[in-house]
Amino acid sequence: MPVYTATEYEPLDPGLYVGRFVEIREAKSEHGAYYRRIFEIRDEDYGGRQIHANVSDKFGPSSKARQWVEAMIGRRLGNGERVDTDSLLGRDFHVTIVNVEKDGRTYDNVASMNAIRKAKAEKKEEPEADERDEGEFANLPV
């Protein structure tokens, strides 16, 4: 007979994490088909840990699946536009985790996910002090 060792589940602390989108699994429940999105945490404290986010197969304007895809690609989808979520695999996203109590236990739950903003182009270098236009301060007494 197999021997099992009971372990405690340690949920992630609530907050914002960087997660790599690593897998999508199709599943079924009594409520219908859904997809399990799997992210691998990239942050130093929890690096390598996987979190799961379930979304239905519905893709209407107010569905979680559509809202998350639009957040992941950083824009709204046009009417009739097709998106292959497999094309998002291997990319990093911001994943917001909240803790949820269920049956006396605490679980981490994916509340949202978003594209990671790209850094803005470097600002133009500030002119040297002697190159600045002194403007309104030019005529002040010294």
C-alpha cells in the first residue's frame, strides 16, 4: 500500500508578482469546459513556484477570459479578431494574487494579470547649468 505524508499548503503572500505563462490545460467540470492557465513565479522569494488560474471557455466582452487576454496583450480586441492564447506562452506578465479562505484553509487566487509595461525611452539629457535659459530669473538682483 502507498504511504502518504501530509503537508501544509503555503499560499503566496498577496501582491503583485512576475509570472511566466507556461501552460494551458483544457478541463471539464459539471459546469462545463474551462481552461487552467499555469504561471511560474519569477520573483526571488517564490521563484519557480507555479500558480493556476481557471477561466471558462466563454469569450464574450465581459468574460474573465477575454478581459485577461486583453490585459495580457495590452489592448482591446476588435470585433471578430481571433487570438491564439498559445502565442502568449513563454512570456512574463504581472500577476496579482489575493488570498481566499475556503473550508478553513487559505489559498492564493489570481485576481488579475497584465502585460508588463515597457520602459519609456530615455529622457533627453538635462542641459548643463550654464546652458540653461535663466528665463524669469535672469534679471533678479544678486
